[in-house]
Amino acid sequence: MIRRLLLVAAMLGGCIGSVGHGQQPARRENYGRRLEPDASVVLHGAGQSDEVSFAAYTKAMGTARPMLSMSYVDLHDDLAAYFLRLRKELASYPDLIIPQIGLAMNEGESSRHYEGSVGRGVDDARLKQLCAGLQSLGRPVFLRIGYEFNGNWNGYKAADYVAAFRRLAGLLRAAGLENVALVWDWSADAELDAEHGSWVKSDPRSRYAAYYPGDDVVDWWGLNLFSEESLHAGATEVFLKDAAGHRFPVMIGESAPRGHPVSEGQGAVDHWYKPYFALIRSSPEIKAFCYVDWDWRRYPQWADWGDSRVQDDPAVLGFYKGEVADKLFADARGRAETLKLLRAR
């Protein structure tokens, strides 16, 4: 109930005591999970496999630079080429940027999903290539295995997904990759089915629980937030409560204001950015967020999402920078300080 009041307050522009920049957020929980910062901070991330966009966002943030950079790869891609490109990109930054990698198992089409074969060991050679690539990065990594597992656009089957996640986790730990945190990533919008106007009103727990690989192989829980509805949906609240109950930190793996492009200016701030940061501030289990700073209009399948580049509107940029500049958010820094923050080697 408290969280709901905070979100309502944020959507009303702070008129009734919202939690916002300059006010005391809920202190972060500390569950002692892999790459979870001991400090009461939220890791700041951005990107979406686009060096140019990441650079533009980083420049716009000034001193509040993101420490996590989003990237994507399919297990059937040319993994050697992918990791070569990623190593070059990461080496170009002055700070120790931490990759947040989304790993797909469907070759970009729901009809081609192959997580079943991964779970049966058919793709073990590729999994070992993946482990070698992660090792070659020489830094901590967040890996979202089969991200948005519940999205019908991915086609994953629950039992097969669980088997694939567990098989990769076993090979990764056997390879000694202790600095790779495995993220179990859920889509709030897939649960709500907001794109098709059909809301699922029964208990969401039974659906996402079917895909859960187990506490013994998961390091973080993750959720993706795009629509305004997903920010204050009951399903989102249930997921966050469950994460806290299992004692796992939560990463917002992907987020952008679908339906509220930055061209709306203050309207976008009031309808999406304020409740978004209010959710983060009022949810002590959230310890990382990643924002997609993209012009979605460039891509036919997402053209109606609009432009989410915060640097393209003064009202949005002013509010956003004020939020991420707060001491709650952990920004990019040097190697020694980053490894210490993440309790990594």
C-alpha cells in the first residue's frame, strides 16, 4: 500500500509528498548475492547494443556516467566475433564499464527457439565458447539468460527454459567464472499483454514461477519495464515482493517510456519518468537499472514507441539528470573502485 501511494504521488507531480530527487529513498537491501553492491546504491546502466547511442547518453549525463552497458547476443551467433567487438568497445572507455548481456536462444524468431536443445546438452560446445568469451572480457559481467523468458515473441517453453538456464549455470561455474552474475529476467509488459489490450488479471506468480530455475543458480532477479501501466501494475509489485522474499536483488534489465516519447516534454516526465524513479526509490530490492536511450522510430517493428533519447528534450533531460545525479545511483568509476563496489576480483 505504501508503494502504491508513493507511485500515485509521483504521477501527480509530487503534490502530496512524492519520493523524488532530494528526498530520502528507501534504503537498499543487502542480500549478499554475486556482484551485489554492499553499499545502499542502485547501479546506473544504459545502452542497447549501440556504441553511438551509449556515447551520446554518457555525454549527456555529464559526471553521472553509466557503469553498465547493455549488449545482446544469440547463442547461435558468431560468438568469437561478438566478443572481439565487445572487448574493443569496452577497452575504449576510460572507466571500467560492466557489460550487461542479454543472451537469446531463438535466432531472433519465436518459431526458431531452441532452449530445449540447450538444456539437453546439444549446444554444449557453444556454451563453452560463451564461457570462454565471458572470461576474455576480464571484468565482471551481468548475463540475462533467455531475457524476457515470458514474452510470446521469444517462444520459450517453461521446462525447457529451466533446463537450459541450469545447464549454462553449471558449465559457467565449472569454468570458474565467479565474476559473472546470472539474471533471471521477466517482462512486466508480457505479463500484462498491454500491446494487445488484454490484461491478465489472475495471479502472475504461477506463470513466472513455472520458468524459475531455482535459487541455487540465480544471482539476481530482473524485470523489464516499458509501458506506463507496467510501472504501477499489481503484477510488478508481486514480482518485486517475491524477489525480496527469496532474498535477491532486482535489476531493471531494460526500460524506456513506450507511448510517452520525449517530445511530450513535461508530459513524459509526469506520466513515465516520475513514476519510474519513484518505483526505484521506493523499492529497496531494486539495485540496478538500465535505460534504453534510443530513437525507436528508426526500427519498423517499434516505430510507434517514439523517441526515448533523454538528451533530445530539455524538460526530460533536466529531470532525468537530476535523478541520476543523486547519491543513490552508482556511476562509472575506475577499475579498483568498481571491483570493490561489486565485491568482485
